[in-house]
Amino acid sequence: MDRYQEYQALAGRLEALPPALEYTEQRVRARIAARRRWARLIGLPAGTVAALFLMFVVLVNASTTTAYAMGRIPGLAGLAARVALSPSLSAAVENKYVQPMELSARDDRGNRVTVEYVIVDRKQVNIFFTASGRVTGEIEHTPATDNCVSSLTSPREDSALYKLTLDYLDSDVPAMLDLTFLAGDEKLPTLQMAFDPYFTQQGRVVVLDQWIELGGQRILIKDVEIYPTHVRVRLEDDPANTMWLHSLELTLADSLGNRVAAVKNGISASGSATPFMAVHMLESVYFSGGKDFTLAITGAGWLEKDKERLAISTKTGQADFLPRGVRSISVQQTAPGLEVCARAELAGQGMRQIFYSLCFDPLGNEYNIDQWRSVMVEGDEALFEESFTVEGFEGEYILLQPIETAYTSLDRPIQIDLPRQ
Amino acid sequence: MTDDQYFGRLGQAKPLLYKTAFMYLGSESAAVDAVDEAAYKGWRGRKKLRQPEYFSTWITRILINVCNDALRRRLRELPMENLPQQAAEDYDSLPLADAVSRLPEELRQVVVLRYFSGLTLEETARALGLPRGTVTSRQKRALALLRLQLEDDEQ
């Protein structure tokens, strides 16, 4: 490339303005508003700490961008001590990627909830709240969507701070969320949460569109989406494949030596109409500072298309086949229904779910499994037991849906370099 | 100038400001921070702008000062033995962006405004408070050091 071509490339690159530039006015207006409020404070009596604190709370409540502009978020340093944070959220807190909320709702029965902070990006909302009374984290929210999955993390000992995570699988996080916490059968007043658009714009997509062959199957790696709270790897499968991909042993590393793996507490993968899991979630590299990333696949769990249903005789306990890693299955007819117990080998991630929650009798009637128990097998550290009761079940055999029936382990990882953005 | 008028003019000037800041500071995030800072300082000093039609060159001047402050802070953080010393013949060996950032300040500001931020000769002269002739001679020297041949229809 000669000097003139360099100039053209550099000038062209400057035409792509960063999304953060769109909110310059917002940030500056927040600084101006803060300056005007603090200027009014000068007239307050000296030593009126409570009044100053109240003004600060009003400040962050009135302008969600103010705390970001001021660069100081009260109480943030102690957040990790109050609730377990994933590596991604820990990095977000270290980088002050947090939006204070200070929204409260209460009733006259002693039920109260206070949303203190959120960590939000284009696809995920993490809501940090304290609760008292009968509030347990069960919520209703609008806009509601079938594409949103929630998970709750309980406080650490001596803390009352919960973390509620909303993962938006297909759609984006809305600009505003109306959140209603339930206290038993009652509902607390609805909280209206407005997300700072600076945060909800964050995230970038690295398009790959690269086919790989894995376990004799063809999988298209469509793109990698990097958000402050997590990374998503989106896939498509070849209709000619004989197995559905369910799980991936996957890491993402940058040029600085930082390496992240699958999300451990929360949604790790999602699919849609078929058993194929199209989206796999990793911890985030957003704050790592690295520029060049490499995806590495070391293994995969599959559901063979001709083994989507497993028949087990309720008389003999004989099974057509055993799912991946399962050593034995036993069944017993009891008064409430059919008890099923499967013993399986622990995999890298520990205990896992062996069967889906829907099963069938010989006539095709559906039964839902509501409660599982998973425990380690006494005397054998390498085995665990998954058991459940299919209530009201009667029939000569039961049809269960295994989650995985095969596994591919790679001696040499498949490595894909992401194009630099 | 009302706040809305100020921010309206700022919005139009933002691309120019960002490109200038990026060429000075070399990173997207530092450039956005510099634009924020210049925008805030511009708002605070808006009453000093007597001719609003020259808003873009006025705010550019503020931005350049913000960028130079940022560069001076970087120099203070860098031990003396690590400061790069650039001989004239070395510019050729550097990537263009690095070479521009290592130009002497009086040459760098001209070449950034003229050839990366898109200002005319007249606008550049006004932004820097220099005669047109001085801008012309500095841009020639800068381009020669960078080994970059660019046409200038305004000369």
C-alpha cells in the first residue's frame, strides 16, 4: 500500500463515527444539569449531610446519565461482596459500566423492594435489588416477550442484594421496562425503569459465515456478538446432518492471553423449534482490551436424530438405548405415578440435565415433569443420579426425550480467528 | 445563544471534531472523551463567541486545546527515556497515522484540519488564528515530511 492509499484508507476509516458519539449532547447536558444543581446546593446550611445525600439520590434518579457523566457511583465498590458476580459483570463493575436506579416500591404489609443498580446492554439486563417481606424475585414485566428468559441469583450471606437477569434471545432490550415484583399473591406498585441509551446501544457483531465439520456434522458459524455482559456465538446447521448440536465446549481468547469460557450461572445456550441449539453464550471479552480474538472448539454434545425418543419398559426397566454418559436407568410404578432414576457420569460441567421435561405414553399423551432431583452417588465421586416422578403415568412403556446421546471430543481444537473490527 | 442553538450547531460540527480528535489522540475512546470535554468547555464559554457563523472553527480551536492537554498529560506519565525522537527521515517508515501524530505541533494541526477533518484553507487559518500563507507553507512542509502528495485546489 503506498502512502496515498494509506491516506485514503485512514480517511475512510474516520468516516465511521462511533456510536458513543451520538450521545455527546446527552452527556454534556447531564454535566450541565449536575453543575446547576450543585450550584444551588451552595446555599444549604453547612454540615447538612442528609440534605446533600438526598440531593445526590434525586440527582441520579432524575437523570439516568448523570452518574455515568459524573463517573462516581455510590456503593459500587461493595457490590461484589453483596451478590455473586460473573467474570463479565465483575469486569463491568470495575469499569463503572453500571447505571444507578434507586427505585423503590412498597405496600402496607411490610413488603418492599428497592432496585439499586442495573447493568444493561443490547441483549441483557441485570437488575440488582434488595427485598423484604414476601418479595422473592418473582416478577411481571412489560413489554413482555416470549424471547425473554429470567434467572435469579440469591444474595450472599449477610446481604439482601439479589440479582435478576433478563436475557433477550431474539429481540433487543427495550428502552423502558415496567417491572412489577410479586409478594405472594399480591403485587407491589410497578417500577418504571428507563435504560440509558448509551448502555443499550453497546455490543458489536463480528460476521464469520464459516462452515466447520465437527463430529461428522456440518455447522455454520454465522457470527460472534460481543456485549459487555456476555458473548453470543450464533450457529446454523446443515439440514443433512444426522445429529442436532446441543452443547459446545467453546472458548474465546484474545491476543493478550485473556480466555473466556461458557456462562456457568445463567443461560448457556438457546434454540428454537428444533433441538438444535443455535446460540451459545460465553463470558464477555468486552473490557479485556484485546483486539484479535480466536474461537476454539474442543468438544460437542449431540442428540442423534433417530434417538429423539427413548422407550423404557415400565415392567422390566429395559431401555432402547442409554443417553450420553448414562450408566443405568430404573423405573418403578408407585401410587403417585412412575418414578424414573438415571445414573450418569459427571462431565466437565458437573451434573447436567439428562431428559427434557416432556414425556409420552404409548398413546401419545403428554406428561410434564415438574420436579427433578439430582444428587451425587454415595461412594462414587464420578457418578450422579437424576430422578423424577411422572405423576399419573400408566402404560407399558414410557417415552422420554434425552437431551444428548453422543459426544465429540477433539484432540486438536478447531480454531477460528475473528476478523479484526 | 440558547442551549438548543448551541447543541444544534454542535451536532453539525461533531464529525469534524471527532476526526480531528482521533488524529491527535489515536483512539476512538480518547477522541470521544475529547469531543465531550470540548463540547462542555464550549458551552461554558459560548458567550465569548461573538460571531455564531464561525462556530465550527471556534469549537475546533477549543478541541485542539483539549487534545493538546491530553497529550501533555500523556507525556508527563511517560519517562523521559521513553519519549520518541523523530528524525525527518523516520516519518517515511511509520504508518501514516503514527507519522502524523509525531509531526511538530504547528505542522500536525494544519495537516489534520486540512486533510482529515475537511476544513478549507480559510477555515483552517481562522481556527488556528494564522494567515493563509502560513497555513499553506506549513501544510507543504508537513506533506513533504509525510511523503504524501495531495492536491490542493485552494493554493
